Amino acid sequence: MKAIAWDQVGESVIAMAWREFAMSHSRWLSEFTAEAIPIGQREFIRLGSGLMRPDEHNVNGDERIARAVYVLGVALGVLLLDDGWKVSSSPGTPVVIVHGSHTFDVFGAVRALADERTTAESWTAECHTLGLAGRPLGSAAATAGIGTPTRATGPARTTAALKPSALLVKPVTRTDGISCWRSKHALPIVAEKRGKTVRCPQCGTKQEMPL
């Protein structure tokens, strides 16, 4: 396996993983446009329920919200990647996307909608500013296989599908915690959690804490 520098993880691994993830959720995402994402925890619990597998039971509201936040955040991220934004990631900090001097936290923005910290009016204005207004989130999946995506029409160029194992980033161990392999959210290591499986509060992904 070829080693890559941490500052290359965003484009070499995370961006590609987002595109594959958006493609796998294309049917679910096709129900939404960027500015019409519902607001409030009750709505997000409903959305997250639509992401449950038939064999899953006893999944609480927080987990359902986290799933919806992650899928919608990925779709918004892919749309912005198509517009020339880049993924930025470093150990212990959230994954964000950047364009010049501008930085946008897609997962933080969607979480604010779930928590009703952002109003519908503010979010619509934000979508217009970002160039997302009116764009179907399902279109993020439509470009998931394009090597160098653009918003121009025409035949898409496809790349070979990555194996799932190639899309995963191992948790980054730090002296006081680890970073979630999916969202890069910092997970502090405390005595009672050592050696146990915990859920990332940002994306809901399970991972094992070191001893």
C-alpha cells in the first residue's frame, strides 16, 4: 500500500470516498434540493429512519439524526467539490472544504439545521451564496464516478470503482484521543471508554477506542 502525506488525504481518499458514498445513496438523496433540506430534530429522525437497514433494530433518535446529517453533508460536499472546492483535513479537526480563503463545514451546517440553530431563510441565503440553490442533491451521485468533475453537460468519463477497503481512513491515534476515520471528529480517550466501541457524535460511525 502506497503511503500518502496527511495533507493529501482530503483529495486522495476523502473526496473519492464521498463520491462513492453519494452514489450508494442516490435514490434517497434524489428527494432533496440543497436549500430544501428539512429543519428540526423530528424531521431529521424521520430522515434517518429512511437510512435504516431492515436488520437494524433499537436505533435511537441521535443515531438516526447523525446518519441523516452525514449523508446530507456528504452530498453537499460533493456538489461543492464539483465547483472546485477542496477537502481539507488534519488530525483531530473536523473535515471541511475550502475554496481560496473561504472555508465551509458541510457537516456542521447540516447539524445546525437539525438543531434548529439555522433558520430556513438563513440556509436559503447561504445556499445562494455558495451556488447550491436549486441543485438536486441526487446530482451529487450522478457525478460520483467522474475523475475530474465539472458542471458542464456531456458524456461522463468514468474511473474504476475503488474497493471499499481503499476508501477507509484508519483512526488517527493522538496522545489524548483519536480522530474518527470517517468524519475526522476528535474523540477524546477517557478511562471508562478504553478498549470499548464508541460512536462518533458527528457521523455516528462505530469505532474501537485504544486500550
